[in-house]
Amino acid sequence: MYCEYYPTVFDINYSKYRKLKVILFDIDNTISPFGKCKINDKLVEYMRMLKNEKGYRIILFSNTATKRIIKFAKLLDVEYFTKAYKPFSRKIRKLLVQEHYLPEEILFVGDQIFTDVVCANRYKIYSVIVEPLSHLEDPMCMIRRIVEYPIRKCLRKKFFEDKYRRLHRQKTISR
């Protein structure tokens, strides 16, 4: 499993992915609390920056209902795929085959290992897992969270160890 952990979408180091052209974002508990249609101004500005200044193609990629995802896409001025059927999505294959993207040109950002990360790994694209924005979820998701807890814990530990190492290296260099 290839996956990196970041606390939020705002913490992700996108420049780390050198060939990156497309970023797929899950909606529920990744960019908005589960079941809500809330988007804050910070997220709108951030998506605009990723799209316009960095030149990434931003696509909302969710299992959520069509009406809801369209509302998010309009608010954020981005593309979307509805009814993604993660982790079995063939819509990623469409990006790879019909639109001629390579796996290393796509990054999937989500909050669940058994849907978002597994979906990305099936197509060998990069994946990032973030902390869920809300603890309110459907019952099946709550069960998956229990099972994914040990994996998430390891990813979190690695992230903070790497962050500490980088800070320590910077202090050593600046002396």
C-alpha cells in the first residue's frame, strides 16, 4: 500500500509529486464534514490557488449523490465525477486511458483507507489520507474506521517522525 498521511488538505506538500497534473478530492470528511454542504472561504481560495497558480486539474471524486457533488463543484469551480463506486471505480481508468494521464500524474486525497486509498492503489496512483473533518458518519464507515485505526496510527507516526527529522536537520544546517 502506498499512502502518505497529512493532517488536512492544507498541509499536503503537492510539490513533492514532481509529475503531478491531476488531484482527485473526496468530499465527505475530506473537504467538508460528512453530509453537510459546508465549504469555507479558505478552501475556496486554496482550490483556486491549486488550479490557477499551480496549474493542477482539480476533480471532486466521490460516492456521494449527484446533486450534492454538483453543488460543491460549482462552489469550488472544479470538475467532478459522481457515483465513483470507490474502491472499484472505473472512472480513474478513464482518466488514465481516455485522457492519457500516467499514474504518477494523479494524486488521490481522501479520508478513508478502504475506499479512497484502496481505489488509488488499484490504479497505482499516489494517495494521501487526511484526518476526517467530523466524527459523524454512516454506520459502515464507523466499522471501517475501527479496522483502519492501526494503519492510520502508523501513517501518523511516520508523518510526525519525518516532520521532526526535517526540523532537526534545518536547525543543524542553520547553525
